[in-house]
Amino acid sequence: MKLRTFLILSILSFGLFVGVTLISARLPFPMTEQALAGKLVWQRHNCVSCHTLFGNGGYVGDDLTHVATKETPAYLINYLVQPPVMRPNKLAHHPALNEMDAVNLVHYLEFVQTIPTLGWPPQREKAEKDS
Amino acid sequence: MKLLKWFSFRGKGDKSIARKQQFIAQKISRRYCFSAVSFFALQSVVALLGSLDLVIPDLPSPIPFEFGRAIHLGLADLWPLIGTMGMVFFFTTAELNREIYSPRLARWQYWIVMLFSVSIFGTLALRIGNGREFLEGMPIFYVGICLALALASYNLIRTLLTDKRNITPASATMTVGIIFLFLLLLPNTITYRNPITDEVTKFWVVHLWEEMAFELTSAGFIATFYVVSGLAPRAQVEKWLYLEASMAVVGGFYGTGHHYYWIGFPAVWLAVGSLVSVVEVIPVGMLAIMTYKGLKSVKVRSNREKLTLWLLLSSVFYHLTGASLLGLFITIPWVNLYMHGTYVTSGHAHLALFGSLGFVVLAGCYYILSRGSEPTLKGYKRGVLAVCLLNGGLITMASALLVAGFMETYFWRILGMDFMEVRLLINPYLIMRVLGGAMFTLGNLLLSWRIFKAWQTTKYKK
Ligand code: HEM
Ligand code: HEM
């Protein structure tokens, strides 16, 4: 095989790959400003170190992709503003947010759960069937 | 310490050219390698503390876990990057048997990549970041890393173009690897509204850096090393290298599909990701066969080359097992559906990222920093001990993570138990991970010390 063939193959693969990826990455619904603000809260506090969205992230806490279908907004906001002690700690609390950040974050989580994930995570279907 | 005569890389047709002086680029590459090894040592210590934090309730810590983990992940990308930059300069000059286009640019590039890497770790320690996994630093710092990669790409392209008729496959493959590192990081220097685009561009680094661009740079290094140490004839290496590289590129790109399964992408990616991932593992098989053949035929080597080889062989081992076999297993969509987002991923991540990439970079860094010296027998034995500890630690750590992951898969994903209950169940395995991590850290510090000693003995020569 020649260098030229390798280069052409590389450039073509790269171009086509970027193209199809960007086409596939379209959102089903546009994101509201509040959800966007919530996304920035998520990023600023590095929530991804302990939680996953779409299964990507840390393993300390539960996956949050569909948490907004399981809990009410009021519960989630309260949890974040007045965080409880985290098991198995006796003292350490879950990191806290201020009220506005918490509201925005919950908007973001409500947006995230509208993104179709092809049936992942599997136990969600089970929970829905049970109820 | 016994000083061997400088031996140089054989040019085309396997003739040895004894050379007295070292290229400036090779001298500069030493500081890249030295910094990479130092960051690696730092990473283990940070990681060990982080893993302790997960099993000791209420452990006080100046840096909270969420930012400590970010530093650990940042280091996991950046020390192999810095080491790779050094390796590419070193082995490109060795392959082409001439200086790179601009040693001055290479020096600038070093300070730029170091400045921005340290800025990333420093700001994360102060709890300032952008919260995208693996790329947690502020986007502006990644602009700096991109700048360093752009300089490297420019420098290498100019180097190759200076003598167009003498471009060897290894040097071309390494250059293309560096260009891809640059192109794939570039989209991560801007911010996106769309969370799906965020995930996607992140995987262009997490997946495409590790499984494509770094594969190219490592392939170039391994090819050069095999030719030099007589493990494989140059003609054979050159015959296969572009083919291997092409498969790594095509397989790497479309294999990214295995990260696109559940992030809001159309279902066609389930098919693309799982089928093309098979292509990704073919070059690994070819590499393993070449290594096996070489080892059967060649016996005598210096201790320095032997220690390099131990590191490389470790890499080949994890490349086959932890990266390819385990990777392929979790790529199967029905398996991934249940294992995605559990500790199984973390087990694979450690086996693949450190096991196959980390070991290669360490091999290169050791080889470069020890050039011109030969370890004493005691030094060599300690080096081998360090490699054993690293392997033992990694295997213990990864096995613990895999068991924890399988338990999560079963109890949490399949039976639908509460996450926190399962988390408490797997605690013993997380403790085992800490023990593995401690062994790993010990090996890491021992190896870093050996490399430091080698660096010291060769520092003022030439
Ligand atoms: C040198 C080679 C490799 C490296 C360095 C590597 C590294 C990684 C890392 C760091 C992750 C974790 C990503 C995250 O946490 O989000 C990962 C995940 C993954 N890797 Fe690899 N990998 C390698 C080879 C492979 C191969 C050859 C395959 C398959 C053929 C593969 C399949 C996967 C899959 C399917 C996941 C996603 C797991 C999940 O669903 O969470 N990997 N890899
Ligand atoms: C002393 C050795 C090490 C220990 C104790 C350790 C520990 C850890 C811990 C605690 C996490 C976070 C997992 C979680 O969120 O629960 C992690 C993640 C990770 N570490 Fe390490 N680590 C070590 C060495 C390394 C090395 C040498 C590398 C690569 C060069 C590496 C690459 C990674 C990656 C890629 C992740 C993310 C995994 C994922 O998201 O799937 N680690 N490690």
C-alpha cells in the first residue's frame, strides 16, 4: 500500500465521518434558555464526575438521564437546595446549589429525558411496567 | 555504568550507521518524555487518594472528589499526549536520519503544552472547570493544547516535505497521527448548546484519540523499535504499516459508533458501531503476530532494550485482551445495553487506556531517556520488578472493577434493584481496587525512579 492511498483514505473517512455524525446529532426539540442555563450549572459543578447522562460519566451516583420522570421537580429542587447526607457517609452532604441554579438544572434534566435513547437504560422499562 | 557505543537506527536496507552526535530534536524530546513520566507519577498518587475517598466515608480532602476525578482524567489524556509528542520527534529524526524542520518550534511547543496542561490541573484543583468528562478544563486551555499540536503538525509536515523521496512509512504514520490529534481536539475548544454534540465531540477525544490517532503514533514507534532491535526486518514492517494504519483509521472512525448507541443517535449506529469495531481489532492481531514471530527468532538484546521490550509486551498483552477482546465484547449492542455505564466500562478503560496506550508511551519514554546508557543488573532487575508491580496492580484493579461491574449489571440493570443498595454491595470490590491501585502506585513510583536515574546518567552526555 502506498502513502498516497493511505492519505486519501484517511481524508475521505474523516470527512464522511464528521458529516454523518453531525447529521445524526440533531436534537428532537429545541432547547429552552432555562435548560441551557441548567446545562451550564451541570458543567460548572462537575456533576458528571459522580453521575452519568446517557450512561456516560462517573459511577458514584445513579444515572440521571430519566430522573425527571421518576421524581417531581419540587422534590429534585428541594434535594439540591437542601441536600441530605450521602450514604454511607455520616457527615458529608451532597453538594448544594442555590435555588435558581437548582430550578435551571431541573429544567435541563427535564429536557434531557426527552432525547430518545433507544431503550436504554433497560431497567427503566421494567420500572414503567411495574407501575 | 557501562556505556555502550551509540548505535543508531538503520537506514533503508538495514545498514547500521554509527553516529556520534545526537539530533537536537532528540535532545528536546527528552524533556517531553521526562514531563510525561512525572505527570504519570502524579496521576497514580491523585488516583489512589480518589479511590480511597470512595471507600472511606467522610474522608477529609482539600480537593473534592468531583474535581479530583477531573484531574485524574485530564492527566490520563495529557501525559500520554506529552510523551507521544516527544516520541514522535525522536523517532521521526531517527527514521529519517536527519534533523526536524525547526527544533526551535519544538521547544516552543513544549512550553506551550506544559503551560496549558498545568493550567488545566491548577484550575481544576481550584474547582474551576467546564464539566465535560475527560475535558473538564476551561475550553481556552484546550485552545492552547491545540496550538501545540498545530505547531507539531506543521513542523512534522515540513520535515517530511524537505525530502519527499525519503518519507518512510513509520514517519508518515506518526505525522498523520499527530495531525489527527490536532483535528479531533479542535471541536472541543468551543462550547455547544446541544448536549448530544457535547457527547459526540468528547468521544472524538476519548475514542478517536486513543483508538485511532495514538494507535498511529504508537504504530510508528513500535515499527521503528522493532526494526532497530532486530525483532522484524524493515522490509516486512514497511510492507504492512500503511495497511495497518489504514485499518486503524477506518475502523477507528466508524468504530466510534459504539459510543453513539444511546446518546440520542439513530439506531443505524448500533449496526455501524458493532460491525466496524471488528475492523479496529485486526491491526492489533497483526501487531501481535509480528511480535510473536520476532520474539521466536531473536534472542540477544541489551538490558535496556529488554526493559523497553517488557513494557512493550505488556502493552501488546492488554491491547489484545483488555482493549480488543473485552472491548469487542462490550461493543455487542445487547451486552452494551446492560453493561454501559457500569464499572465494567471503568475496568475496560483502565485496561485499555493504561494497559495498551500507557505502557507504549512508557516504553518510548524509557527508551529515549536511557539512550546512551545501559542499566546495571540491579537497575534492570528493579525495572522488571516495577513492570511486574504495574501489571499486578492493574490486573487486580481491573478485575475488581469488572466484578463490581458485573454485579451492577446483574442486580441494578437486570433485576432493577435500587442503585444505592447495589453500590453498598460492591463496596468490597472497590476496596480491592484500592489495594490494586496501591500496588500500581508502588510500581509506578519505582519505574519513574528508574527512568529518572536513567535520565540523570545520560543528562550531561553529548
Ligand atoms: C487502545 C485501545 C483502547 C482504548 C485506549 C480504549 C479506551 C476506552 C475508554 C477510556 C473508555 C471509557 C469511555 C467512557 O468512560 O465514557 C472506553 C469505552 C469503550 N470501549 Fe474502548 N478502548 C480501546 C479499545 C477498544 C476496542 C478495540 C473496542 C471494541 C472493539 C472498544 C470498545 C469500547 C466500548 C464499547 C466502550 C463503551 C463502554 C460503555 O458502553 O460504557 N474499546 N474505551
Ligand atoms: C493508581 C492507579 C489508579 C487508580 C487507583 C485509579 C482510580 C480511578 C478512579 C477512582 C476513577 C473514578 C471512577 C469512578 O468514577 O468511580 C478512575 C477513572 C478513570 N481512570 Fe483511573 N486510576 C488509576 C490509574 C489510572 C491510569 C494509569 C489511567 C490511564 C492512563 C487511568 C485512567 C482512567 C480513566 C480513563 C477513568 C475514567 C473511566 C470511565 O469513565 O470509565 N487510571 N480511576
